[in-house]
Amino acid sequence: MIALYLLLLIPLLAMPVLALVGHKPWAGRFNNWVNAATFAISVILALIVLRAGTLISDDHWWLVDSFSVYLIALTALVGLTTGIFSGPYMEHEREIGRLTHRRLRLYYAMYQGFMLAMYLILVTNNMGILWVAMEGATLATVLLVSLYRTPESVEAAWKYFILCGVGIAQALFGTILLYFAASQILGTGDEALEWTTLYVHASEFDPTVMKIAFVFLLVGYGTKVGLVPLHSWLPDAHSEGPTPMSAILSGLLLNDALYAIVRSKMIVTQAVPGPLPGYLMMGFGLLSFLVAVFFLHRQRNIKRLFSYSSIEHMGTMTFAFGIGTPLATFAALMHMTVHSLTKSAIFVTVGHASQIAGTQRMDKIRGLIATQPQVGWGLLVGTLAIAGFPPFGVFVSEFLVLVATMESYPWLALPLLLGLAIAFGGLFRHLHPIVFGRKPEGQKPVQANMMPVFAHLALVLLLGLAIPGVLADWFDHAAQLISGGMPQ
Amino acid sequence: MAWLLNLLQVILFVATAPLLAGWIKKLKCWSQNRMAPSVLQPYRDLFKLIRKETVVAEGASWIFHMAPYIIFSVAVLAAAIVPLVAVQLPTARLADVIVLVGFFALARFFQALAGLDIGTAFGGMGSSREMTVASLAEPAMLMAVFTLAVSMSTTNLSAAIATLLHEPLTIRPSFVFAGLGLALVAVAETGCIPVDNPATHLELTMIHEAMILEYSGHHLALIEWAAQIRMMIYAVLLANIFMPWGLADNFGLAALGWGMIAILVKLVGITVVLVLAEAVLAKMRLFRAQHFLGFAYLLALLGMLTHVILEVG
Amino acid sequence: MIRNLVATTIRQTRLKARQGLSFASGELKSHPQVLIALTAGLVLVSAYWGIEGKDAALPFSLLAVAFSLASGFLGLGADRHPRLLRHASFLLLGLSGIAGLLGGGTALIGRAAVDLSLPLGLPWLDWNLHIDALSGFFLCVISVVLLAVSVFGPHYVREYEHGTHPLSLLALATGLFIAGMQLVLLAADAFFFMIAWELMSVASYFLVAYTHEHAANRHAAFIYLLMAEIGALFIILAYGVLVGFGDGFTFAAMKQATLTPLWASVAFVLALIGFGMKAGIVPLHAWLPEAHPVAPSHISALMSGVMLKIAVYGFIRFTFDLLGDLLWQWGVVVLVLGAASAVLGVLYALMQHNLKRLLAYHSVENIGIIFMGLGLAILFYSDGHPTLGAIGLIAALCHTLNHAIFKSLLFLGAGVILQRSHESDIERMGGLIHRMPVTAVLFLIGCISISALPPFNGFVSEWLTYQAALQVSALDSGVLRSFVPVTAAMLALSGGLAAACFVKVFGVVFLGKPRSHHAQHTRRLESSAAIAGMGWLAGLCLLLGVLPTPLVRLLEGLTVQLTGSGLPETASRGWMWLAPVSADTASYAALGVMLAMGLAWMLSYEWLHPGHEHPEREAYPWDCGFGALTPRMEYTASAFAMPFRRIFADSFVVHEEIEKQSADADGLKVTGIRYRLHVSDLLWRWFYEPVERWLRWSVRHIGRLQTGNIRVYLGYSFFTLIFLLWVIS
Amino acid sequence: METLTSLYGQAVLLLAALVLFTSFVMLAQSRVTALVNLFALQGILLAATTALVAIVQNSPHLIISATLTLGLKGVLIPLLLHWLILRMGLHRTIDEVKRPLQLLLGAASLVVFSYYVTLPVVELSELETRNIIAASAATLLLGMLLMISHRQAISHVVGFMAMENALFFSAVVSTYGMPLVVELGVAFDVMVAAVIFGVFFFQIRESIDSLDVDRLSRLTEIEDNE
């Protein structure tokens, strides 16, 4: 329990501090230490949960179960590594004069604010607080998107803000309806919003209200997940904001929004007879997946490319959660993990690559392997991993998704196959000239810290070769929690 | 005993091949109202060539030297597995008819290489054309052979012919078609009009001759002899597969004698037909050859189909 | 004069062969510690073998995998110490080959069936390994080529030591590539199979992209990886069907799956597309002629010689082992595809001038022949004639091994030629037989084998395929009875065309006069390592051509284990006569043929060869008196192939243009003629370009979604909401 | 008591109708300043509703949120917006709506639609909150429609806030408000959002010297050559 409070307290305290000292040269290192501390705590928390099982505070405000705990650990890890990367990166940006002291302070403060929101989403037991934290995450990141103050970045930030704001408002309406339905049974009061209580009593709620509520929640949080056609903000925000933020957006925010959807689905499915919620999620997932893969082909900007790939993968996860069989759920959980690890690693590499070339336009970035082998290979391997090549973990999850689809809805496997093929072509037709080929003149190596990248890729590789027992147990329990059964 | 007979038959085969060539030449001359050389003329030519000095072009590699021997020995080997006067010969088991086709292909392979060896324009031209015609002829020939093989359910020549020999006289439409197809292939493969004309002196129309332009002396002798043996093999195939009557199925003297006479008669008949055909037909352009061979293939295919559909049902 | 010329060639060959054989030991002598370690290892191994018996198959195979991995990771240091790659890395590959041969041989001979599971992979699914005669046989296929490569390679990679490309990548990718192939054979569950499969693909992708500064190579690598990925997806789905109907990922569980004919056919088609894409059957072959020529030659040998066979293995494993009960329609499909690949492959090969590209197209042809054998097998099995089906299966497997051997031989030869003459276009070679006589002999053996001419190994397997095809009278349906011989005739056509094609290759590359400066000044040096590597393969070509029967006997054992039935009882099982059905039906005594041919040759040579009183005279080529013979007068490769281009014009896309520069206005006095010819693959136009057009179209139209106007975006959200609300109520 | 409840019910319904009406008027409104005023009015109505419910259900925490609402949405944010408008000299800008008539008809049909959707919901609720949910759902959608139909950034903010109002309204009336923590959180978020909006106006202004969101379309995927 202490660990849990610390987890929230540390970023909360670090935020104002960094807001004051963020421009100091040691701010980056301080940020790292904070992240390291939270990471350590998250690991401790994970161990506690692993030993003692689900952790609920006495006042039923906090809940850490097998579903959220590994996401907490993941969040802390990605936050840490991205922070490590962002120190020198931001320093470089300041040197070339794209950032002022004020903005650096804002950046670091908001970094911690964002992390706080993430943790809050994951540990709260209250659907209302969940919503508040989700909105908080938007507010924390929206100013980061426009950090560079270029017209594009401002525009992107505005779109991000309005669209996510609207979406989140819809989610709130969904939450209210949930509360309304619950209060019919449980009476008004906190427990009518506590997930644990709802989970127990869900079967008694009125199906129609729950259906409407789920639609609003799905559309609302789905906007943040980046489901097509609600995705429009995502590529803009990812491509125009500073790279570390793209990394944490792709790696964490999308995951947590999906987490919120799944939590709601777990309740709604009990109340609503029939597979409707599952179908809705599958439809959204498949649509996002298929549309995104086509977008991959027409990108000019390397960060946009990979943000569309994020949409594609979130689509896959939503689809898998929608199928809802234990195998599919396992695959989706696995995919959440490996995707956020791989994608954040890729964004880090992309950051270096665009610093090398001095632009994000892909037709200007050439011959990376010749220029700076570390970055080139990092990008190539990362893309291979995200494209689902073994022995990387993404392959495992995609393999399982395909098989699960084949088991439950065989004919849906064909669009999946088509989409994966198109996505693959879309990624590599751009990637090949970028990494391969001769070194163009005027391109020179930058001081790059590839440690985070290789750490992430190594983890993904490990997950592909053999899932450690601990993690496997988490996945199994989570899958059981969500789908009510063990895979295989 | 059997091996001895076998050896004798091979020797007979190889020895009488020039005779057949001479006989054909004689028939041709008659058909064109010319004075005919003696039927022994081919022997004289071979003898002369062997004794003449051999001229080898500069820059020839060992392929050029080896090719004639390979071609000749392969021809002899092929002759060894085709029953001439008697069936059930031991060597026939060494190789079946598919291997026979393989032998022809092997000889052709080296002949074409030899044509390319010096680097003369005509050699290359000849090789290219020879390979073209051959690669088109091969499926037709195999199709014809398959008809035999499928209906006799064997690809061993002597076994197939033996079965034919022992069964009562039956008219097989499939065999008629297949036989015609094989005849056309034989025409194409042995360089007769209308596909090729060995007697021509216009290089641009040459196929077979163009490849061996650089050869002389005993090399040339070997190649010519091999060509005659191949001619003989095709004739004997036509004769003994589609008219097996009179072949000796035991090694008694009478049977063998009858076999001799029978094959003699058959060859005479076949050559007459062949020569008449040559006399009335005109040489066709190279790029008409595929139609000719396509027709051959079609006949053989018809043979197969009639067998499958009419005879087996 | 002939005598000494021939004699010198023979002597040189013998010499080189001896050098080659002594090469390996020479290499080792310079490193005694390696020699000691090697001998010690061998002693241990053989002791272990003696104890374990046929259960030793799996340990040996794992040892092989370990060796190839080790060679890959050891090679990581090759950037600093090139000798590490040249000696250690390739030595380990050789060891891996030996171990693989031991393991595979043990499994094949002893018909072993050993299982093992490693605690890796998914929580509820370990990595299951399994070796039986089938995988053992393919393991042998890998190892045979691997041995050749490991001897050939060290000298060959010297040229890369001065290049800009990291040797470590070459070594690592090679090691992983081979390990991947070996693991595919050992995998016994869908998951592990796919991992090994993709490892193979990715590693070879890095090898294709190894020299990536040329845009063409990058494109080749892209196409290769793309199609590999698509194929893998199909395979995953095929397994998915079996997983769905069975209860689990392991092959054992999949065999239990009971499928409806519809779903069985779905699975079969998925598998056919997936594995066919890797094997390169028409029309899925597009990547093959692009990728194989680009890689370093010893890698091309492995890719063309072995990797395609791994795909064949996958297909056999899936169809004959996992699916079990077969349908005749599948056989027809496979047979047709095989025949099409055989003919089209060789036709396209005839039109190529890039040596390695040509060889790659020939791989398409040979894969087609293999699939014809498999198709026949399926037909007979589904029709209830397992013994005849065994003939087809054996023919296919036989050709798999033979093609692996001679295609690797040809690719290694091509490597030597390219390296020495610095030319990849055969139109600019010529006369090389005088520069590299021994290579010429070995390459010629390869050519004869691939043209399916007796007495070499290519002929044996095609002969078996014919024999299988000729058993049609056993089939019930008359349609099939008349249809199968037609495909057999197509096989004959492809054989004839292949012979023509290799006459072109050997004639234009080795014979005639040098056609370019480079060819003129090709170095005479022939490294004994290269000779040894190729000699080993050439020797196998002859051995398997002359003594095919032991191999066929082993393969019969394989089919018994796989499908429970071998050749008919009447089949001869002696050591000399090859008679798959019965001695009366068909027999081929390759050894006898060989001996008889030799005898005839001797006799004709002795009797008809003129004595010394009639010496031969060297003279200027007559050439119908055309006078000075220059290389420009030679028949070029494209001229050689012209008749085929004319006859089969419908199967190519031919761009032919002739420009005449003329001195005067009315163009009567022509001063120069420029002839440009470009022949391309018709299937690109039929299959791939439409797909690409469709993709472009849909990408453009879907892109319209992202208008950039926020109000439109809000509209999306709004209407989604409305729509969903309407849906639920 | 009976009459009282019915009175209460009528009062609530009246307020709901008023709220709905305000958002209708906002939808058709094309002058920015007027828009903000209407928004303020809506806020006040909201506060009134909350206070009413609070008194009737005598739940103390609703009093707090009522005052919060009044302070935030009735006074603070409108003032902020007015200030911004003056700062940016937008008080004369006309954000005219294309085809207002069709728009209003569409809005009306939206109301019908939301009734149709929420029909089964209201049936199980008590008398007073009948149709409240439908009304607030309609208001929510109307807020979105407002944003879709208007081009000025200010109008977007107002639309956004109007949506918040609708949510709050439904929460108060159907379930007598959310738990206090949530209320506070929501209020906090709204405030921060308002501030950030303010920041953005300046940023947008300096990037494209106007607040017309249609001109924020650099990040498009439609190339000109298509």
C-alpha cells in the first residue's frame, strides 16, 4: 500500500520541483532519478501483487490486480528509458535553439504530470477518477505537442486538444450513465463507481443503459486509443511534438486508454446479453487496422509513418480483445507489452535519425547504416520487430492473434492477412532507402544514446524466445480475469 | 549364348547402318531419275574419311576432340537396346526407351557444344537450330512412346514388343496415330526433308550440317556413321514397334533367319515410303518446323487419347 | 596432339582434384590445434554413435545447429580479424555439415523418430523438436551442400575483405540462415516451426541486401522480404486451420485433427500458396530471380540449392504428414502448377543473359519438376494406389537431392566465373575453357546433370518421374488417365529446353573466343579450395547418377515411415537395377550403361583413331571461307535463343528495337545499326502490376480521409456516435 | 409533499427545457459575444438546477458543486472569454453559419433521435428525471454540432463547454450528482482546460493571425497533385 502511495506521490512532488528547476543542466538527470525511483517502486509493487494477489485498499479507492500491475511496471520502465533518452535529446534541441528555458521547465514538469496521470489511471478503482486522470493526461501532454510553437505544432496541439476533449466528454457521459445504472441498484454514492463493486453486481444492471454507456465509453476512450475514424489527431500530435513525447504517447497513453475500454467492457459484457460489445470492439479494431495500413504507404514524414503503425497495432489489440477468447486476450495483453516497448524504441531511434538528417522528411534521410551504424541498425531491427518478425515478441502476439481469429472467426483472418501484408510493404518500401544505400554528403553522426533502444529490443527479443514465468503468470491471470478462462 | 547373340546383333546393327543410308540414297536417285551410286558408297566414304588427314581448327578445346567419340559410342549403345532381329536380349534390360531418348539427347548435347566450340557463326547457328528442333521433337517422341508404354504397361522396348508379338493380331488405332507421330519425329530428327536437307550447300538453310562444318577426317567419319546409325535406329523402331511380326522370340536359327528377312522387308518398305515423302515434299522454313512437330505431337496425343478412351474405356 | 591436349586436361583435373582433397587437410595442418580438436571430437562422436544407435540422430542434429550458430556468432569478430571468418567460421560450418550428415543419415537409415522439447516459447507450449526419416533426409540435403560451401567459401570471401561491407554481418547472417533451415526441419510444433522459418527468411534477407549500395539490390531484397512475409502469413493461417480443428499447436495434435473436406482443402490451398511462394512455383516465383543473383555466390548456392527444398519439406510435411487423407483435386492442382513452373521457368531462363539470374530461373523449373512428382504422388495416394504414390514421392525427393547438388555446383561455378572474369553478362564471356579448364569440366558436369542427360543424377530423378507418370493406367478416372501423360510431355519439353539452355550457357561462357576484354584477360588461377568444393558436388552428381539404387532404397524406407507404404513388391531391390515397379515394366541399370558407354568409347577410340602416320593438322577455322574470324562474328547468346523467342513469343513481354544511323537523308546508306532487346516476365504484367495499381488506387482514395480540417474530424466522431447509437437500439 | 414533488418535477423539466433551448439558440447564433453570453446564461441555469436539486434532495455536497458551477461556468469562464475577445479584437467578428435553417432542423431531429435512443433508459427511472437524460444527451450532441458548424476557435471552446454543461446537468438531475471527488476533479479539469484554451488562442493567433480553424489545415494528407 505504501508503495502504491509512493508511486503517486513521487511524480506529484517532482512535478513542481521540475517546473522550477527544469532548465538547469542537471534537470534531465534529476528526471531520470525520479523515474528510476518510481520504476523501483513499481517493481516492488509488482512483486507484492505477485505474492499477495490482487491489492485493494481498505477504502476501495485503489485497485492493483494482475491486469493493471504489469502495465504499471511497463509504464514505469518506458517512462524511465524514454527519460534517459530525452535528456541529451532535449539538450541538443536547446543547443540548436528550438527550445527556451521556460519550455524546458514546462517539458519536464509535464513529463512528470503525464506519468502521474498514467499511474493514476492504472491504480484507481473508481471509474470517475479514471476519467479525471485520462483528461489530466490530455491536459498534461497538449502543451508539449505545441512545445516548438511552429504553426504545424500549434495546429496539431489544437486538434489534439479539441478532439480528445470532445471524446473525453463523451466518455464522461458514458461514465455518468454507468453510475446512473449502478445507482439504480446500489444507490448513489462512491461504491456505485467503484470498479470492483460494479464488476460484482454488473449482471443486475439494466442492459440498455449499459449498452448506451458502452457506446459512449468506447467512442470516448477510443478517441484516445486512436481508433479509426476517431484517430485524426494521432498522427499530427505524434509527428509535431518532441520525439520523447511521441514515444510515451505511443508507448503508454494509447495502452492506458485501451485499458480503460477493456475495464468497461469487463463490466458491460456481464450486463449486456449477447456478444454486442465484443462485436463493436472487433469492428473498430478491424477498421482501424485496415485503414491504417493503407495510410502507411503515402507518408512523407517518418514520425507520421510510425504513428500510423501505432494505430494499426492498437487496432489489432482492440480486435483481439473484442474476440475475447482466452487465447486472443492473452495475445492482446502480450501485444500491448511488446508493442509499447518496440514502438517507444523505434521513436527514440527515429528521433536520432531525424537529428542526423536535420529533418523528418523521409526522402531526405538516406543511408543511415553508412552514416551511423548504431542508429541504422536500430531502426532496421526495430522495424523488423514491429513488422512481426520472429524471434521478436510482436511475432508471438500476432501469431496468436491470427490463430485465435482462425479458431473463432476464420473468414476474418483474410482481411487480417491482407492488412498485414500491405502494412509490411508500406513500412519497408520507406525504410529500405532510409537505412541502406550510400552515405549522403552533409549527413553526420550525432551524439546518440542507443542504450534504451537496445534494452527495449532485447526485452522484446526475450519475450519472443521465452516468456519468463512471472510474466506468463501475469498474462494468464489477466487473461483469466478478462475472459474468464486460461489460454489452452 | 544370349550375350553372344546380343553382341552379334549390335555389330550387325552398326555394320549395316551405312548400307541403309546407301540404299536410301539409291532410292532417292531413282525417285529423281538420277544415276545412283552403289549402295556401298557410304562405306567407301567412311573408309576414305578415316584414312584422310584430320584438320582441326585453331582454338578448338578438348570438347571438339571428344565429341565425335561420345556421339559415336552413344549411338552404338542406343543400337544395343533396340531389338533388331530378336527380342528378349540381355542388353535391352540395361535401359528402357526413355533412356534411349536420353541417349539421343546426350549425343545432341555434345554435338551442339562442338558446333559452338570454334566460335564460327555457322557452328552457332547450327547448334541453335538443332537444339530448337530437338527440344520440340522430344515431347512428341515421348508422347508416342508413352502410348506404347501405357498400353503395354512397360517402357522396356523388348518387353513391350514381346507382348505385342505374343498377343493375337489386333488393330490398335492408337498405334496408328502414335506410329505416324513417331515417323514425323524421325523425319525431323534424322535431318530429312522437309525439316532439314543434308544434301544442301546453302549454309543458311543448314541445321545438322552447319554444326559439323569444321569437322574433317576420322572425326567426320565418326559423326556421319553415328548419324547413319541413328537413322537406322529410328527405322527399326518404326518397323518393330508398329509391325512386330516376324521378330525372333527364341534364339533358334530358323527364328533368327525369319527375323532377318522380316526386318529386311520392313526396312525396305519404310524407306520407300520415306523417300517418296521426301520426293513430293519441299523443304520448309525453319519457323515452320514447330508446326510440323506440333502436328507430330498432336498425332501422338491423339494416339494416347484413343488408347485411354476407346481401348480402355 | 589430341592425346596430349586431352591428357593434359585429364591430368590437370586429376591434379586439381587431389589438391582439392588435400586442401582441407592442408588448411588444418596450418592449425594443428584445430586438427586435434576435430579428431578428438570425431572420436567422441563416433563413440557416442556406437552407444546410442539411432537415437543419436537428434543429438547430432542439435550439434549441427549449435555449430552453425557458433560459426555465426564467432564471425562477429570478423571485422577486426578477417581470418576468423575465413578459417574458424567456415570450419564450423563444415563441422555443422558433418554433424548434420551424421544426424540426418542416422535418422534416414535407422528411420528414427526421436522427440525432445525445450522449455522455451509460450508458457503452455514448449519448443518441440522431432526428427524422423523425412527431416533426416532434408538435413542430409542441407549438409551435403554445406560441406561444399564450407570448403569453397574461405577463398571466395576474400574479395569481400577489401570491400566496405562488414564481414561480421556476412558471417552472422550465414550462420543464422543455416541454423534456421536446420531448425525448420527439427521443429515439431507450428509455433517453433514459424520461428525457425522466419529466422531463415530474415537471415537470408540480410544476405540478399548485403551489397545494398545498388538500388536494384535493395529492390530485390524488398521484394524478397515482402513475399517471404506474405508466404509466412499464409503458412500461419494454414496451421491455424489445423489448430482450430485439432487441439493444440504440436504436430502430433494436428495429425489428430479431423477436418471436413472443405476445410482440409482450405488448409491445403493456404499451405500450397505459403510454401509455394518460398519454393518459387509459378506464378509466385517473382522474388526468386531477383534475390538469388544478388547474394554472394556461395549464399546463392545455399538459397537456390537448399532453401527452396526447405519449402518443399514444409509442403510434404504439411500435406502428407499432417493433413493425412488426400483429395485427388489437390493432386491435379499441384501437377498443373508444377508443369507450368517447369516449362515457364526454363523458357524464362533461356532468355536470360545474367548467369546467376538464369540459374535462378532454372530453380523455378526444377521446383516445378519436384512438384510434378508430388502431384502424381497425391493423385495415386488419393486414388488408393499407395505403392505407386510412393514412386512419385521418391521421384520428387530424389530430384530434391539431385537438384540441390547440381544447382549448388552450378552456382559455385558461376561464382568462380564471376569472380575471375568480373563479368555477370554471359554475352561478354567466352573461351574460358582455356583459362580455367578444371572449372570448365566441373561446370560441364553440372550442365549435363541439370539437362537430365544420362548417366548423371538429374536423369535418374526425371526417369523416376516419368515412371510414376506412366502408371496412370492404374487410375480410375479416364480424364486423369489422359491428362497425366500430357503433363509428362510438358516435362519432356522442359527437359529439351533445359538442354538447349545449357548448351547456350556452356557454349557461350566457356567455348568460342573471348567476347570482351575481361574475358580475354581472365586470370588462369584456379584455387584448389574452389575446385575441391565443386569437385565434391560433381562427384556426387556422377555417383548418384550411376548408383541411384541405394538412395532409392533409403527413400523407400522414408515413404514407409511417412505414409506406411513403400514400392510394389515386384520392384527390384538389387544394387544395380533400378526398377521401381517391376523388372518387366521398366529397368535402368545406370552403372551398366556407364560401363557400356565407356567400352564403346574405348573401342572406337582405339580402332578408329588414326595412327601416327596420319597426324592431325591445326589449321585456321574454315567457316565456309569467311576469312578472319573475330569474336564479333560469334553466335551470341541472344541469337542462340532467338528461335525459342520466336516460337514461344506468347509467353514473354519482348521489347525489341532497331535503330539505324544512316549517312544520307533517305536512309539508304546505313552506317551503323543498334539493336536493343529486352525480354521480361509475362507474369509481372499479369499478376503483380494489377495488384500494385489496385494498391495505389485505394491508398490514394483512403488518404482522402485525412482532410486536415478539424470540423470534418469532429464530424467523423459525431456520426460514429450517432451510427453506433442507432446500431444498438 | 405530493404537490411539492410535482412542483419540483415541473421546475426541473422547465430548467431542462431552458438549457436545451439555450443550446439551440447558441447553435444558430453567429455573433461571438452573444454566444459567450448565452453560454453564461446556460451556466447560470445549470447552477440553478443544481441548487434546486440540492435543496429538494437536501444533499449538501450538491450545494458546493452548485456554487462551483456558478463560479466557473456562470462567471469566470465567460469573463475570461470576453476578455480574450476584447484582447483579440474579435467582438465584431461574425462567425456566420451556412444554412442555419437546415442546421436547426437537423438539431431538432437530433433531439428526437436522442429521445428514441434513451427511451428504454428513462422508463426505469423515477418520475422527476424522466426525459432529463434524453434532453442532456441531445444537449451533448448539440454541443458537438455547434463545434462542427462554427469556424471560430472561440465558438469551439463554447461548444466544448456546452457539452460539459450537458454532462453536468445529466449527472445532477439523474443521479443527484457524482461523488464529490469526481465533481472536484471534473471542475479542476474544466478550469485547467479553460486556461489552456486561453494559451492556445494566443499561439494560434501568432501562427495564423486569425482564429478561423478552417485555416488550420496544414497537416493534411491530400496532396495537390491528386
